[in-house]
Amino acid sequence: MALYTIIGGDQKPYSSVTADDIRRWIADGRLNEQSLAKEEDDTEWRPLSAFPEFADALAASSAPPPPLTAPVAGASEGHDAALQLVKGPAIGLKVTAILNLVLALWSLVKLIFFRSDVSRLYSGIPQFNDPQVQQLLHLTYGPLGIINSLFGLAMSVLVLIGAAKMQSLRSFEFAFAAAILAMIPCLTPCCVLGLPFGIWALVVLNKPEVKSQFS
């Protein structure tokens, strides 16, 4: 049986080392292909990569390590299934939010640029000539109306963002809040559409197989 002398990591020579010892030290990371060695009857030092008998051990030590965790079977299928389940209600919430945006913007434009036309429309009706009624109309089609339109715009944007996150399975809390906002009566102009789509979204979001897939 051949014996070797090797130069260890501490740069000290170690003699009478067997081939099995060297293979074990390679596997342990104590030696590599650049480590110097020689057979005991040799006079020339050579790197371990020059010894054919250690080629397999060196190749095994340089192979990439296995993954830390094996992929979970069916994880991809579960994610795809969850994406299909949220697709319908998410699109419904998006449609509702976009309609809300359009209606809120149109309302804001009317209040800012056509407010005088609305006042003239009501001025010809005797019931609306009362000063208190006129003051109420002034608030409704003035500051309060503008604030309400801006509020509707903000809610519509939140629902739209939440629907987008729901469709991509991101931020469960945001998606859940968007579904609730869409359901609140008169919080958005299209509350008639928001109610069924919001309920649908909540039912889907509460499914364990969907909730577990959110990141």
C-alpha cells in the first residue's frame, strides 16, 4: 500500500499518510487540489491534482452543495390554483374601482367648472328659493361636494391598488381592506357593483389554500 507525505494547511509535513486518509481529508475540506504531496519514495512535491488516484475525491469536493431544502411537492400547483381563484374577484374590484374613478372625476369637474349651471337649474324651482335650502345647496355643490369627490377618488385608488395586489397574491391585508372598502355603501359611487364583488373577494381570500399563498 502506497504511503504519502503531505503538506497540511498549517504548512507542516505529515508522513506515512494513506490514500484513504488523503481522500477523507479532501472530503473534510482540510486538503484541496493545490495541496502539495509526494509518495514517500519520491523527491518531488506535486499538487494533489497531479495524482490520478485522487481525481474522484477532488471532483466530489468541488461539486456544488445540494440545496438546503428540497422543493415542496405541489407548491407550484397550489400557487397557480390560488392565482386562478383570485383572478375573478380581483378583476371585478378593478372594474369597480375604475368606474368609481371616472364617476368621481366627472363629479369633481362638474362641481368646479359647471357649478353655476347647477345653481341656475335649481333657481327656477320655487321650493329651492328658500335661503336655508339655498345654503344647503351651496354646501352640497360646493366645498362638501368637492371633498366628497376627492374622498371617492382616494377610495377608488385604494381599491384599485388592493385588487392589483390580490391578483398577484401580494399583501393579504391590503387586498382584504380593499374588498371591505368596495362593500361599504355609498363610500364609492359604484357601491352597487362593489358589494357583490367585495363579498366574492372576501370569500375567496378567506380560503386557506388562497391565504397561504400570499407573500
